[in-house]
Amino acid sequence: MDYQSVFLHPVIEIYEIYTIHYFEYMSDFNYTGESHNFWEFVCVDKGEIEVTAGTQTLTLHKGDILFHKPNEFHSIKANGKIAPNLVVISFACHSPSIQFFENKLLSINDVDRSLLAQIIAEARNCYSSRLDDPYLTMLEPSEQQLFGAEQLIKGYLEQLLILLVRRYTKSEAFFRLEAPLVRKKNNAEIHNRILLYLEQNVHNRLTIDQIAKDNLIGRSQLQKLFRDKNGCGIIEYFCQLKINEAKQLIRNNNLNFTQISDLLGYTSIHYFSRQFKKIVGMTPSEYASSIKLLTEKSTTLEKDDTL
């Protein structure tokens, strides 16, 4: 048989990556802004921010994603109340289809959020640079970079952009394709319900038996579900959730460490500190100092620019 190949025509192709960031800002963080000759988007994973995009000032909430076209001035300001968590990615793309994202404020769904998480995970696999440094201008390759990590970042990012275009151009064919991705019911619905339950009870002390009882699920089924979905036990997940909440409370800068420990249901400040260091790799005070340094650096740079 005489085979003939079919050339693959990419509609959106990423040529270069400039930055990949996952930020945990203080509630009073203020980035005075910049412009550059490549694309960038900011996605709110938690909290709320005020963004300047050219001549517009917009308020972004959890799940919002805003694109900045090349040479558009943009800045970020926290609202002074809630410490935001943000994903910021900048990249070069010259495909004509990328123009769809000019001046676009969109919302992500669970599929998009999963792709963003994969990008962040692969960035940690191939770059040694801190992903939480807003002043980083170059990603340093890791000496122990995992095979194919950069190509996966490129693929996940291109997939994210293509799915957003499809969804917001309301293609019926797309909705038929997307449905199986977002319709995994039964275990997925139970899992999501328990995640919400854990978030709502992050200030309480919970046991596996209590979680199973309150969610009408067997203890063994509950443990298997979390092992399959999260790769860890449910109590381990809940501890991580508590520490993430503690990090945000520290960045909100309204409570001291003892108050945070009490609020999150820890038996003592010492146990809280040990758990915090075990998960974060530094004590609560060390974490607070490292975040404050970023804010002080921002203020110093702002003063220097004024001068």
C-alpha cells in the first residue's frame, strides 16, 4: 500500500516560556506594573485582586483568568483583606489564533485548573528557580530535569489555550468532546463533596470516622477514594489544607501565630509549628519573614522607580 502522510497544522503554538509563577501574596501586596513584548496571563486561584490592563482597571475573583497582550501595561494589587494566590505565566506566541485572547477576561473550569496544576508541577520538575518570586526574570534549568518536562509544559499550555478558545466560541462539537472530561460522576462527585466538607471544617479537628459518618461513606471507601484521587490519605490531605489556610492567615497579617493555631484547632502552638515546618519546610515565623521580604522589595523598587 502507498501511504501518504498528513501534515499537522498547529493553530496555537508556544515558542518560548518567559515565566511560570505560583504566588502567595500578602493581603497588602502591590506590584506597580510593567509591560513587555510577549503574552502573559494571570489566573486567580484564591482570593481577589485588582488588575490594571492598559487603560482598564478590573477586579478578578477566584477562577478568573485575564490575558495581557504584548506591550500592554499591567499591574496587580491585593484588596488589603484577603491574601490572594495567583498563577502567572508569560510566553511567546505568534500564531494568528492567539489574537482571540486580546482584552479577554475569562473563567476557568476544572479541566483548565488541572492543566494549570500540571504546568506548575512540571515547572518544578525542570527549573531550579523559585516559582514564588515575582521579580524573577529568567527560569534556571535544573540539573536534574525530568525527561520531557519542558515539552509537557508546552503541550499543557497549548491545550489550555485551545480549550478556552473552543469553549468561548461555543462550538457544539467541542461541548460533545468536553463532556466526557467533566462528567465523571459518582466517585468524582463524592470526592468533590468531601473536598468542600473539608474546606468548610478546616478550623475544626476531624477524624477519619467523623468524616466518613458526616459524608455517608464507608471508612475504607473513603481512604481508597483519597488514595486514588490525591495520592495521599485523607488526614494527610486535611493537614495540608490546614497549613495552606495558616499560610493565608499569616499573609493576611491580622492574627498572631497563637491565634492562628487556636483558630485552626491545634492543641498547642508548638504542635502547630512542628506541623507547619514539616509541610512548608520552614517555621511560621520564617515563612512570614520570607513573604514580608518580597513586599519590602516591591516597596523599595517602587521608591527607586519614583526617584
